[in-house]
Amino acid sequence: MRISQWIDYELLDASGGERLERWGEVLLIRPDPQIIWNTPKEGPWREANARYVRSRTGGGHWEQWRETPGVWRVRYGELAFRLKPMGFKHTGLFPEQAVNWDFAMSKIRAAGRPVRVLNLFGYTGAASLACALAGAQVCHVDASKGMVAWAKENAEASGLREKPVRWLVDDCGKFVQRELRRGNFYDAVIMDPPSYGRGPGGEVWKLEEQLYALVEQCAALLSPQPLFFLLNSYTTGLSPAVMEYLLGALVQKRFGGRIWSGEIGLPVRSSGLTLPCGSTAVWEE
């Protein structure tokens, strides 16, 4: 699956383990281990504002080549996002996920009824804001206080501060267990779990060990007439087919509907080809 609706983002080229991206007026070079080809780095590569350089001992740093804003904005339709160069090459946004934002918005708008969405591992809030823009009530959960604060800033930038979104700093697994005890239900679940992480209390999260149980618990949180369950992964080895099987066994078996999966990717302007950027599996009514 690929997208072409971006105006403020563009993947200009990809070569030699790096991607050259335009974020508004800012050009950044970031590492990507999937880029194993070595095509010529010409033209706009020399115009980049900054490049993220990995360290051989772990981590890395940004090399500033041209003046770069500390914080700037990009837009996707009616949504606006604050960006900034972060540690470990990130900017605060995964542009390839726009295909999933579009899917969620279309399902919510077509439902013709109130929709409650649970967004786990919500990061800086893009999916939560897309759902809120489409008219849903959203519960956004992330273990990082800083990421939740950033998500609120994106809500402000998008003019969605008054939308019904609950911004929660919490361990996602523990939150889901409490929601089950409370008897709360959701019409849709979005889950973008990391390969490895820690909760606000130091809880360790390992995707392969805990994903099945979490999806099983989230399936129990679905309302009697759910809309969709969207599962993302950037973990090498967790294929789209594996995630599709998981949703088939835990969600489709109970609610019917259909499941599908695939890689998500970004078009590369220089070649016209698509750079794979992750995997998505979806159950929908």
C-alpha cells in the first residue's frame, strides 16, 4: 500500500542505506537499513539541511549542513504536525502511516453513528487526530509523557484541541486490563506497538512475547458492532501475514467481517519505485 496525497512531505531519493526526504522546506537525510542499493546520490542530496549519522557504539547525532528550524510544521489535509529532529533519527511523524489515517477516517465517516476509538502506543497523535477529525471519540494512550504532550501540541496545531480526545500517559497493557475490568468498550482499535520498550513505571515490553495477549485483550474490548482493528508493526520478522493470522484468529472468528494485510510504503520521486516502510494488518466489519 502506498500514498500520494502528501504535499508537505516527499521521499526524494533512497540510496546507500539512506533516504533523502523533504519535510516542508527542510531536507533531511536519515539512515534506513532496508536501502541496500547504491544508486548515484546527485542533485538535491547536496542541498540537505541535516543528516543523521549513526555511531558505531550505538545511537548517533545530527550533522547540521544548512540552517534548520528547531521546530517546524507540516500539513496533511486538515491535520498539522510539529516536527523536530530527535535522537535516533526520528522527527515525530511517520508519513507512510497516512494511508492508515485515511482508512480510519473513511470508516468513521461512513459509520453513521457515534464511534469510540482506542489508540494504543499513540506516539505524537497523528492517528488519534485523524479519527477525531472524522468525528470519533478517541482514547489516546502512550507510556511517554513527552510524546503525549507533543500529541496535544499537534492537536492545537490542527485546530482540534476541543475535540473529544482523552490523552493518557499509561502502560498500554495495564490500561487495557483496567478497561476490561471497568466494562468499557470501543468500536475501533489502533495499535502501533514498538519492538521493545518500557512503560512509565519501568515495565518491559517485548513485542513477540506480549503481542498475542494484548490483541486478545483488545478484541475483548470491542463493542458488539465494531468497525475495525488496525495493527501496525515495524518489527523485522513480524510479517503482514502473521499479523493477519492473529487478527483472523482473535477478531474475525468472533465478529466475521474481513481481514487483509500488506506492506506500507512511500513513493520515491527519483525512481518511481516504492520504499517499504512497515507492515499493517486490518480487520474491518
